[in-house]
Amino acid sequence: MKKIATLLLFNLIAFTVFSQGINFEHGTLQQALNKAQKENKLVFVDTYTTWCGPCKWMTKEIFPQKEVGDFFNKNFVSIKIDCENGEGVNIAKKYGVQAYPTLLFLNDNGNIVHTLVGGKDASNLIQGGKNALDPNKRSSNMAERYANGERDLDFVLSYVTGLDAAYNRTKSAEVCKELLATMPIEKFTNKDLFKVVTNAGVDYKSKEYNYVLENKKMLLKKVDSTQYFSVINGAIIKHLNKTASTCGNIEELNAEIERCKKDNVSKYQSHLEKRLVYSFYLSQKKYDKWFDLKLAEAEKLKGKPNYVYVVHAIGDEVYKNPKFYGSDASLQRAIKIGHQLADDKDGIIMGSFMLAKLYLKVKNKEQALKYFNTFYTSNEKAGGLNDHPSVSSVKNGIDSL
């Protein structure tokens, strides 16, 4: 009898410990929606993947917390959806999930009322849930109010905060640009509001850019330094990228780089300048020059662990970058480089993956599948992630040939 009592006590303690966090449903999304309708609640959906680091962190560290569980269990029907398996694939497409974790709040009709993107600590997750419950703070309602012309400053600033939480950079930039166009920049030169200037993506030598540059000393006392330099560097990089794509010769590009350095030198200046030179040669369709520079840079790393990844990146750019479209010679040169990498025992994994993609690009299914299988087997033995989207997308592409 004493043993039974002890066992019951242990089970009660265990149940208490493991029921402290969010209680996630184990059925389908539709079943969760049906339950939410009966209970007059919203549905909280954690869309995740098995390879997503922030997803694992939230599952292990955030969702089990008592304060999180108390709030979410009271107010939502919750469910986790693996977006690479089962119904999760179509759910991700339906709701336009592009980053993980994406945290959706749905009404009982399955429509999104609020969205959060990225890993959130307990306080931010709970605040996001509170916003989902408040019609005035729901992302869907705020978007409708903005579209209908509401421009009260406090409302627009709250809308920007919501867009940032949903990782909607494009819309956030649009809204912030409109604010800067209708109000003096001085209105936003404090720590809380400078995000408006940062998000807007001001243009090089624009009125806003010049103000930020000329008032550097004052602003660095009032705003976050990272945000300050992101305004200056963002404008410079956008300007130099355009220059690299339109200038007539490398001397013109270098001269513009030097002019911009008078305003600010980024701590990543060397990397930026190399990337601009690569972009210039691609815009000029001087593919061999691009390859020569890339390979010379890779050779400096030969014998080091990251060498194989740098060489693979060369092939990956040929595979993805539309500036290589129509250049069969570039594809063949990249394939040759891929074979050289795959023939080395240290490069068999990344070299085979590079070849799988490049043979997919030239629609050679037999060779693409051969090297994909070599990659898959070798990567699995090495403990690599074969369930990453970059792997499944290549396999799906090969299967569809």
C-alpha cells in the first residue's frame, strides 16, 4: 500500500511538472480549429522544422515555462506543425510561411489575425499573445486600418513594431519611408523612434542621409550605435551595388568606393569591396575574370576546413545567380571545379552536392542523381543535416526532371 501511495505521489508530481508549459494538441489543424470554436478561443500555431535552431530553443526553453503555459492554455488552443511533413507542407504554403519559427494566431475560420516570426523569449511571446487577443493590436486589423488611411502617429508606430515582429521588412520600410516623407527627421532622433529611420532604408546623399551623417556626434549620444551605422552603411552599400552594376569600368567603381569611404569605413570594408568587384565583373559578363578572382581567393584557404565550403559557394552562385543565365561555359567550368573538389577525400561531401546542383541546372538527371546520392550517403555518415531545405529542394528538383 505504501508503494502504491508513493507511486501515485510520483505520478502527481510528474504530471504537475510536465503540465506547466503549453499544452499542444496532437491532432490536425482542423481538429484544433474545431476545438477553438467550441471554446471560443483563437488557435496558436507553432510552425517549425526539425533543423531550425530557434524552434528547438523555444520548444526546450520557452514553451515549458509555467507563466507561458498559464497564459496560452487559458487563452488559446495550441498546436505544433512540422512544415516539412504531412499536412504541414500545405499549411506552410497556405499561410506563406517562409521563416522559422513562424507563430500564427488563427480565428476559428482558419484566418490569420496575428503573426510573430523568429524565436521569442517568454515575455515577448506572452506580449505577442496579448496583442493577438486585442483587436486593436492584431497585425491583420492594423494592416486594414493602415490601408484605410489611418495615420495617427502612435498607431503607425505600433504598426511598425508589429511589422518588425512579423519580420515584414518590405512593408515596414514602406511605412517608415512614408513617415519620413511627411514628418521632419528630427522627430525620430531618439532611441525609441530611430528605428523609423533605420527601417526606411534612406538613399545615399538624400536629405535624411545627410542629416544623419552631419549629426553623427549628437545622434550617437541618443540612439543605438548599431542602428546609426546601419543607416549610413545601408545607404552606401545600396549605392555602390547600383554603381557596380552600371559603371563602365573598374576604375570608376574604385573611385566611387573611395568617395564613400570619406563618409564611413565599414568594419567589413574589405569583404564589401571584394563583393562589389565580383558584382562588377558579372554585370560586364566577364565570367572568366570572376572565376579567376574567386578561385584565387579560395586557394588562400586550401588545407583549411572552410576551403571546401568556399569552393562549393562558387558553384552555388553559378547555380542560383540569374546573371549566369545563358552562360554554358560558366556552367561547364563550375562542373569541372566540382569534380576536382569531389575527387578529394576532404571535399567529397560538398563537391558532390555542388555537382548534384549543377547537373540539375543542365538537366542531366542521371548525373545529378548519382552525385546527390553520393552526397547524401557521405553527409549522413559524417552526421550532417540531410533534412535541411537546401537538400530536399535539390532532390525534389532532380525528381521532377
